[in-house]
Amino acid sequence: MAEERIQKYLAAAGICSRREADAAVSEGKVKVNNKTAVIGQKVIEDDIIEFRGEVVGEKERKVYYMLNKPAGYVTTMDDSHAEKCVADLFGGIEFRVYPVGRLDRASQGLLILTNDGELALRLTHPRYHVEKVYIVTVKGEITSYMLNHLMAIDKIEGEKIKPVKVTIEYRNSKSTTLKFILNEGRNRQIRKMCAMVKLEISELKRVAIGDLKLGNLQPGAIRKLTKDEVNYLKGRVGSNA
């Protein structure tokens, strides 16, 4: 291969996303020919590259899956403090994959799993404006005034956020089901927004990323993305990966 930046190489090899590669290099967790790598360092085919103590092999075939994450699982590959990680559900996948983006422990729904670091980076970068759709059930019947107040939120913890579209899907005296459409993925954004207007969430589920829909995939189940779905995602973010 021609010279390639270490972060890009690790992402292309299916080890991690470029962002995670940047962090690993900065933390001194990547070595090239037994020497600690630096940000921007270029590597060639004959170099021996270690990532977190393991030698990186040849580039893997890119694979793409969808997981319906159940509530109660953390979206990490390994967490000594968590009883259940989403990686525990990857038993039927022969390649090393990792989740694109996150859902918090209490949330459920659509997660993309892949070893395509370039696509993962683009899908999570706010520059590409990939919409994420969530169905959220809150306790009690909310009014139009409360809904308008929710959509008027433009800052969370002092930081500006992009406009969020919220619609009422169903409501009765005991609960209201809302649809949130987000163009960015800030940490626990929906939960923080609801807390700001004193709404208590009983269920939060991501049902779509762009035009990729969760459908009737059962909680804990995984399926391969179709060729058309993969091409859609790549086209959506302009990825040639």
C-alpha cells in the first residue's frame, strides 16, 4: 500500500473509527515498529502496527449490520462497571465490529454495527445532517403549550443546539407518545430536553437513521444490512469507503 496516515489505516482496517484512532494515538496506545505513534504519522505495508497491545492484521472485508439494542445494555465494547454491553450480543458476527454512535443504557432501538471506520465517522459527524428519529413515551398528557416549549429549547447546559422537530403521535390521560427528529447526536439530548420541561420519560427508542428503519427487528436481534441500505448510507454522507 502507499503511505497512509495511521488514523486512516486503523479505521480502514476495521479496528475503530478515526475519532477513536485519534484518541488512542494521543493516549500512546498505538505503536509502529515498536515505537509509540504520533498523530498524523504515516505508515506503509511493511510496518508492524499495534493497537492497544495487539498487532493489526490485513484490512478486513467491510461488513454492516443493524442491531435492535434492548434497554439495559451500555453501548460500549467493554465496560468493567457494566453488567451488560452491546458487544455481548455480537456472537453471530465473525468480524470485529463496533457500534456507530451511542444509545444510553435505558434507551433502546436502532444501532448500526460496522468495521467501516470512515462511514462510521461520517454518520456521526454533524456536518452531514443525518436525521435520527426517536419514539419517546412520557408520563401524563402533554399540552400543545408544553410541546411548543419543548421545541423552543435552543440551548442545553449553555451550548447551542440545532432545531429539533417534535410531534405528538398519541396521547391519553396517562401517557403521551412523541416523535423526535434530531440532526445531531448530543449526549442524552432528548432526556435533557424533557427534563427541562419536567417531562418524565418511560421509554425512548430510536427507530430510524435517515431512511434506514428499524422495522420489526426484535430486541436483541441483529441482521445484515442489504446492499441497497449500505449504498444509501454511503451516498447519504458521500462516503467512498
